[in-house]
Amino acid sequence: MSLDKALLNSFEQKAPRYGEGKANTGNATMDALAPLIASIAGDIAALKRKVAALEARPSIKFMGVYKPGATYSEGSMVTRDGSIFHANKTTTATPGDGSMDWTLCVKRGRDGKDGVSR
């Protein structure tokens, strides 16, 4: 167990929650810091919950050129026939074939007349 985790466990056992009175650890410095540390521990726990919730959300991930038969998870983005598609849910459907599993993000443009940029 790391030192900071051991200290936190010690304070959590001996210190009251923030605003619930005074700690009685037998050490004046620890007693004075206990409410602050308990408050910080509560803030850290809340932040950990928020980070876990954010990490559990689907994210956008570019998967390259669409491969028939491959499984794509929600948030995957692929190119097919010059267009870019986003997977709305986990799917094996082909993007651009009318499936509601995919959303067209960028439609393929037309080729230029002479292929020369000016």
C-alpha cells in the first residue's frame, strides 16, 4: 500500500467527515488537519466518479477504411467510397447502405473536370 493511501486510510478511520466535529487522534497537527483532509478525500472520490463516468462514455475512434464483415463499436468512424461514416451503435452493417447503424459525416466530393488544382 502506498504511503498516501495508508495516510488517507488512517485519517478516514480517525477523522470525522468534513463539518461533523473534531477528530481525536491524539496528535494536535493531525486533529487540526483531519477536517481538511476528509474534505479533500471527499473531493477526490467525487472526481474519481466523474472520471469513471467520462471514461465509460463512447468515444470517437477513426478505424480507417471500412472492412466488410468487421464489427465496429459505437463511436467508430470509417471511410467508404470517399465518404466518412460514424457508427451509432456496435454494428456489422455496411455504412451507406441505408442502415440506421451509421451516420454520414462527410459526403464524398465530385472529381474535378481536369484534375488540376489552381
